[in-house]
Amino acid sequence: MQLLVWVGIDDTDTYDKGCTTYVMYNMLKEFIKTRSEERVVGYPRLIRLNPNIPFKTRGNAAVSVGLNVDDIKDVVELAEWAVNAYSNRVGKTSPGIVISTTNSEHWIYWKAISDVIPIDVALRWMKKLGVVYKGGRGVIGALASVMADLSADSTFELLAYGESTPKPNIPIGTVEILDSSTAPLTFENIGDGYTLIQPHGNDPVVFGVRGDSPYHLLHFATVLTSEIDLEPRWLIYLTNQATEHHMKHIANKPYTPGHIKGNVDGVTAISGGNIEIKTPSGVVFSYRHYGFKKLDKVTYLLAYGGLRPGPRDLDLYMEGGVALLSRVSVNNPKCPRCGGNLESMGRVGFLRCTRCGLVTGVPRRLSYVSEVILEEPRGSEVRHLHKPLTRVGFEGLANVFNRPSLWIV
């Protein structure tokens, strides 16, 4: 009799090498080879965790998958083999494995993407739930991935792998053509004049394409692997990327998501061209590299981002928001006698015509100009959970697609 179990893995990479998704890829390839593809339940899941955690891994991602097995010991051994064979154990890397017969404790997921979970708390939860766990700090993210709630909104990412170095060059022209032919069902392929789909570290990921349709991702990957002469080796994940799930629960604590709104009391340029914005609700920092260009003129701001301890209270490090830009301009009217230009005489309230010499007390004109803008980070600085405008209206679309036959190759 088969048993449905959920396997979660996290914290197998370092800041310059390795990839947790590659551990899952190799585990699934081995599982399918020794069991069958039909025993894999749905898609494997790639879950981005709280982006404000100071001790996060490079991609801050955990993975999980549902498997029908004959004996839970077999899947424990398989997960340990994959982690031992494909992890990069250096420095603070602390791989964790979680095996659970339930994935319905969604409150754990919502906690993990918007708050800080101490390791002793996570261990207490797992013991209470009867979850099997192995390893170190990575069990926190692994548990969160197992308990992920993607019912209302989710996206896909196809990750293509290769082990040759250097990585093959991906021509921007090819990406532009594929982007135009698959948009808006793929997104964030190009930004700031170069490709966004290729990581530049020593990890085995050659490229990753994100979207709301797995079939559009397969078209993109099939054409691209042929163009760059890459052996097709990929895996499609169901993800929480581009959903802004992390902003659904605001805790107003250090290292959690938050928002600040209010009239702007002052805007100050600080080191590196970054901007400090003071409001009655708190201080907002806008990093120059995010590409928020007009905030030096903002008069009202609704900003969201990550909260960190400041000198007096929590400061917000902005990821995006809505800004009201306004200014008042004072202009001289035209001469009421000849229509010429009036200029100030240096005395309050009096103007003189430059054409006919008329001196008049006609009041000066005040004009008020305002502009509401949506501040989004530039393409190269977008965080994994940030929802781009192109996704608005596509929420939940991933639920209508069946798993394609080439979801793993």
C-alpha cells in the first residue's frame, strides 16, 4: 500500500556555489528512474522565504515535492543521498530535510514568509506534527515549503541545468524574440538592456524562465536550448514567486515586511546616492540601485518593503510604493494693457511691463502641479516575491494547467 509523503529540502548552497533546486532535480530523476513518474504528485514546489531575514541563503528558496512511496524509510534515504551528493557544505551552510505525511498546516508557510522562526520553535512544531526531520537550520525552510499555500495564486519557473564551465552565452536578441512571443505569460526575461534569465554564479543553473503557463515556458526553453546548443535538462517548479505573498501579513517587527504612509517631512540624499525620506510614521530608505528616480520631489508616500531596527524605531527599506509628487509654481501674468511680459519691480505686489512700462498691482499666478506615480524597482533589482504589473489579472491562472509531459527532462 502506497503512502503519500511530502519531502522538503533547504539550505544546501552557499553565496557562490550550489543550488537547492538542483538537489531536488537529481532526487526526482533518481526517484523516477527507480520508481515511476506517476508516483510524483503534481509539480515540485519552489518557495521563496521571507526576503528580510538577515541570515538567508543566496536565493532564499526551499523546495518540496509530494511522492507516493511504499516505505517512508526509502524516501528518507533518497533525500539524504541527494543532499549529500549535491550540497555545497561550506561555512554557514546547514542543509535540512523534512518528511511529512501532511502538507495542510499552511499557517507555518505564512509565518515563514513574513516573520522570523527560531530553530527551536520549528523543531517543537515538527515534533508535535510527527514530522521526520534531518540536518540543521535548513529544516525551517524545508518545513515551510512542505506547508506552502499556493491555492489562490502561484507561478511557474522552468530551470535549465548544465555542469560545463563557463556557462554558454545567451544572446539577448534571442531572448527578446522569445519574450515578445510568450509575453505576458512569461515575465521578467529582460531588464535594463540585458537578460535577466541567466544567473552569473557557479551554480549549475544555465537559465530560468518564469511565467503563468508551463507550456509557454516549454516553448521558450526548447527554442533557447537549441539556439545555444545546450542539452535539454530542466525541471518546472510551481512557485510563490511574483505573488507578493510576503506582504499579506504585516507583523511590524524587525526583519519582517511592512509599510509606511504619510506626508513627507523631508527628503535627504545620503551616501551612495541613496535617499532618506522622513514621514510622521517613520523613516523610509530608498536605495539608488532600485531605480526609484523621482523620490527627491515626493510630498506624500505609501511605501512597502522590509523593516529593520533604526536609531529610534523601525526603518523601512523600500521595495516599491506609490508617490505623490507636487510643486507650486509662481508666474507673472501678462500686461493688462498691451499683453507684454510683466517683471517684478523689487517691491512687494508691483510689476512693470517690459513693453509699455505700465506699473500694476495685478496679482501673480500660482499654479499647482501634481503627479501620482507607481514606484517599481528596475528589472535587475526585482525581488523574487515582487509582483510585476504584467501579472495583475493573472492570479490563479496556474491552477488551470495540467502538468505537461516534459515537466522534467
